[in-house]
Amino acid sequence: MNAIQSSTVSFLVLIISIVCTFNLIEAARNNRYVTCGTVLKLQNTDYKVRLHSHDVKYGTGSGQQSVTATELQEDVNSHWAVKAATGKNCERGEPIKCGDTIRLHHLATNKNLHSHHFQSPLSGNQEISAYGDEHGEGDTGDHWLLICSGDSWQRSNPVRFQHVDTDMYLGVSGRTFGRPINGQMEVVGIPNPYSGTEWIAAEGLFIHPTEKDSGARVHTEL
């Protein structure tokens, strides 16, 4: 091998090394984000409880499926999938941007996080429910505006969810239910983004942007 060939090979090796290093850095960077298709648990930063639902209807208000918050970490009824707004699509693995309108889909019951002009049962704030047909489709009451700092939803940063139809913020009232959901906390819509309205991504199955095409690798913290 002459000097020119050797130099060319060395240059190609250097380029490949740089590309591989860049990909590793990019994968690590992308792992910071909540992305389209992610399944996660959302923890309220003030009350340390996770957003939760179950096939239990409210006895007052809308009579729809209740949404609460639980202290239990290992509960499959706290899994929510991040989806685009009704009639819209987001590319699987793409980071959710601050200011995006999204849906949070409850996996166990195939319904969406929802709100409307009904009073919550304990505190008299706005009711939060889970709503949708047998295909998991609801209406604009399922739409939430993601409020966060920076460009995209970072897993380590607290975020807020503002209900598009009513402008209320998803929050926890601090009130606790009795039977049949004893010990679980009331989740409500609150008019101001103050105490109880910040949420952070806790455990989840996070789809990486670099893996969106193959769908073969995900980061799991369930």
C-alpha cells in the first residue's frame, strides 16, 4: 500500500470514528426527551403522586371515568401514551415540542385524559376525567397544551399541561378520596399555574428519535 492509499484509509477511518462518536452523543442527547409514542408515568412534583385512572366512574359531575393520583409507583393503571391531537399525527420518536397540543392516552382503559365544565367532586375545581370511544377516540376536550422551558419536553424538567378548551391547568387539589378509591388524590383543572400543577416524567418506555425507523430499541424504566 503506497503513502496515498494509506493516507486515504486513515482519513476514512477518522471520518467513520467521528460519525460514530457523533451518533453516540446524539443518542445520549436524544434520550433526554419525551417523544411521540412514549409511554410514561407522570409524577406531580408537589405531592409526589402519579397521574392515574381506572374503570371507576365519578358518582357526580359528568359520570365519566375518574382520574386520580396515586402514591404507588408500581401500578399499570398509571401508564399514559403521548399522542398527537385528534386528527393529527406525530412521527414516532420525535421529541414533543414546548407549545405542542397533545393527548395523553390511558393504556389500561383505552381512554384519553379529558376535561370539561363540570365541578370536581371534592374541591369544586374543574373535573378531570378519562374519555373516549371503543377505539380510543374522543374530542377536543382531550387536547392539552404542553408548557415547558426550552425547545422540547425534557424528561428531567417539570412541565405543565393546559387544557385547550377551558384554559385550566392539570393539577392536584390535595384532597383524598374514600372508597372505592381510598387514599388516592383528586386530580383537577386549576385556573392558575401555581401549586400542584407541575409534572415530571417518571418511569416509562421512551422511544428514542434515532430509533424511530426500526422501532427495535427503546429505553425502558417501567
